Amino acid sequence: MDNISDRNITGIHHITAISASAQENLDFYSGILGMRLIKKTVNFDDPGVYHLYFADYKGTPGGVLTFFPYEGVQKGRKGAGMVNTISFSVPSDSLSYWESRLDRHGIYRKEVQTRLGDERYLYFEDNDGLGLELVFNDNDNREGWKGGTVPEEFTIRGFFGATIWHNGGEETVSLLTGAMDHKLTISDGKRKRYAAKDEPGAYLDLVTVNDLDHGAGGSGTVHHIAFRTADTKNQDIVREKVSELDLYATRVIDRQYFKSVYFREPGGVLFEIATDGPGFTVDEDLDSLGTSLMLPPQYEDRRSEIEQLLPGISIS
Ligand code: ZN
């Protein structure tokens, strides 16, 4: 399967994590990281909780980070069977800009490190302790959000990838390289990088950790990672292949902005396969994305009740 057009999965679609405070979440990702809030909606399975989407201008798959902010929820714990780090792609020459920006805002960070040859990255964490990285590279043609708080030349271009701490089981690898169209792109032994497409926005690193406890959900942890597929036809093929591996895959669920199938991979991470369309302009104009509370049709008649449940938040 060397031709990308033969692949049903083409990279990461979005990543969804849990935070404790909606306002702090907004202040961090919009205010400090300079991402665009492209959708303010609710958790479709729990409409008393927000679902906030941060991305580039229009919410291009491969750069959409979303949160369920559960006010005051307990902190989670990093561990095996979880996505523990989300990596953003930024230009190489933005390094000193980001170091001083994170420092100026008092963000916990480590020094710049190097891995897999000459890949430079900077590890930091949000207020809830969610593991984040900036990966400095010049292999990314995507545009960042120009209307945000970060100068255009330094903006986040989207995801670089994500890292799963993995206890070594071969089933996860077989799933990725079989039903999910990934290939091993590079490895240093401990870190193995898989991708459906060898470019930023598609990298999934498995870091082998032995004898590490499973992580625990809570604020500062990833709830699930979604992989992108062109349409429901491709999605059906993946769903079929996953089901043949005796993994329970849900029916196709309408998430308003994409259609989704979920299953838990053998190592414990919740995976989603999400369609590229219809996208985030299905209920709002491109220019006004994220400015109003958007509810899916099934909750529209409960709007006033839901608005009372949600804390007021605003972009400062
Ligand atoms: Zn999702």
C-alpha cells in the first residue's frame, strides 16, 4: 500500500482532552498558544458540559484540539495506554520566540531537546498538566491562525503528532499497520513513529514503557484521538477491518461536523475514525466560527436550560 490514494486513513483528525476550567482552557489555547476557538458547543453525550474546539482559521483536520472542560474535576494521571503528549508543528526559527513566550506567561516547560536524529522539540504543560510539545521543523506547508495572539510567522501550523505510552504489545502495531494504513517511518528503538502519511499532522509515536501503570482519566489527560478518513465509504472499510480484529467498533455516530466510529485499541487508547466533512461551517459562517454557542438539532429545544448549566466564558 504505497499509494496514498489507496489509504482509508490519512492522518490525525482531532484530539480531545479533558480540562478542569473552561475559562482557563480558553485563556491558554486561544490567549497563549494563539489558536482559534472555532467551535463552542456541548459534549453531545453530556450536554451540561462544553465542547471547545481550537484550531487554525477553519478547523482543518490534523490540527483540531478539543476539550471537555469539567469544572473542578480531579486531575488524571499519565500512564500506559494513553496519549500522553500532543505535539504541535511550528517553524524552526520560532524557537526563541516560543521559549520566551512560555516563560513570560509562567508556563511549565523543559529545555529544548533533540530526538530521532535532529528533531528539536520543547516539552511544556497546560494548567491541567496536559503534556504538550512544540516540534520545530520546516516541513509544514500549512498556515496557522493569522488573527490570533501569536505573530503569523511563529503560529502553530497544526499537530505534528501525538505520543502514546505503550507497554510493548504487538496488537497495537498490527492494528496501526494493518487496518489503519500506518507505516513505521522512523525509530530509535524506544520511540517508534508511525504515520498514514509521512508529514506533520499524521505522526503517531509509540514509546515503549515497561512496568508502568495504566493512566487514569481526569483533567490534563487525553480522552481520545481521532484519525481522519475522506468519507463514510472509507470509514466503513476501516470499521469493517477493525471489527474483523474482534475489536468492538461503534455504529457511525453523527457529530454534526464529522461522522465518527469509536473503538478501543488493544493497548487501551480510545480511537475514533472521523470523516473530513462536512466540517465546521455547517452551522456557522467561516468568519464567525466559535462566537456563539452552537447546539446540535437534538438539543436546540433545551437551549435555555443548557445555557444556564454552562459557565460563562469569554476570550480576553
Ligand atoms: Zn472525537
